[in-house]
Amino acid sequence: MDTLPHRMYLLAYDEAARGPYDRTRTGFLVRIAALVDLTLRGHLRERDGAVRVTGPGPVGDPVLDRVLEEIAASPHGFKHLARRHRTQTLQAVEDQLAARGQLTVERGRIPVLSGRHTTVPDPDAVRALHAHVTAILCAATSAHEVALEDAALVALAAAGRLGSVASGGDRRRHRARIDDLTGRLGELAPGLETTVRGLRTTMIAAQGGMGGS
């Protein structure tokens, strides 16, 4: 079964661009998805503003276990953890999807300039995931009836402005719904909700050279 970072990457995938629609933004989205996943599994807990490792032993997923090791070695708040090592986490997710046959990764001739090109062999699976998340966004059911991992995907897609999932018009029409689904993250940890609500500002700062990697 795909982890939350895997699903988040596929949500951000752009067939025309042969990769994430925006690598900087997708790095943040995948990194936060990993933090949400680990918190959902009971491996992370927020206490006095700092995130601590609480779960017994490794998860068994290489990407999540790497993030878990980083946090165990140097605990910080969720906002700091969302900014930290996000590029490495993004590449690790791509490598893992490639190893599972869900992605093909090609390096450009000049990696520093052209980076990676990726192809999803099963685009229908990506479209189905987009449709699933869009349906949750537009549903009339209570936000509290939505599974937390699905609420997180909608909240992150809206915060990251993934037009393939939620266009500008969708975000305006469903502003209250997005707010309610984002609020579900506070059930896991207040810092996660705050981090997602402030993600746009964080991403702008990062793209201005202040966000680290």
C-alpha cells in the first residue's frame, strides 16, 4: 500500500512536465506528508512545540524510517522539520517509486541544469487519485467523516495550489471545506495544522532563497 508521501507525490505529478509540477513546492508537500504519516502511525508526538519520536522501532518503509531517524537525532517543531531535508525526501520518494515500478526516473545530460525527468507508467492511477481527492474536496459530507490521511491530502493539495486537484475556483468555492479539512490535522498535532496553514508563506520564503534544503 502506498504511503502518504507516495500518494502526495503522485498527486503533484504533471504528465506534460515529466515530473512534479513544481519541485520546490512538491518537496514541501511530500515532506509534510511524511510527517503526517508518521504521526498517524503513532511514531511522532508533539510536546511543548517540539516533535519527539515515540513509536517502537522502525516503520519498515525506507523513506519514513529515514525521516524518523533524522527527527530522533535532532528534534524540532513541525515547521522546521517541514523545511529540513525536503529535497532529499523528495528524491528518496522518487527512487522508491522507481524501485517499485511506479515511476521511471531519467537524469538530464547536465543534472545541475536539467535535473530529473520522471514518467508514471500508469497515468490512469494518477488520474484516479486526483479524482478521489477532488471528490473529497467537493463532497457534502462532514469533514469529520473523512479519513485523516484523505483530509491531509486535500489540505496539502489546496495549500500547495495543485491545480489538477483544486483549481483557484475550486479553492474559492470550497474555502470552508478546505478550512475544516485542514483543521482535522490539529487532531493529530496542533503544529501540523499550523504548518499547513502557513505553507504558502513558507514556500514563498524558500523560493526566495531563505528556506534551506
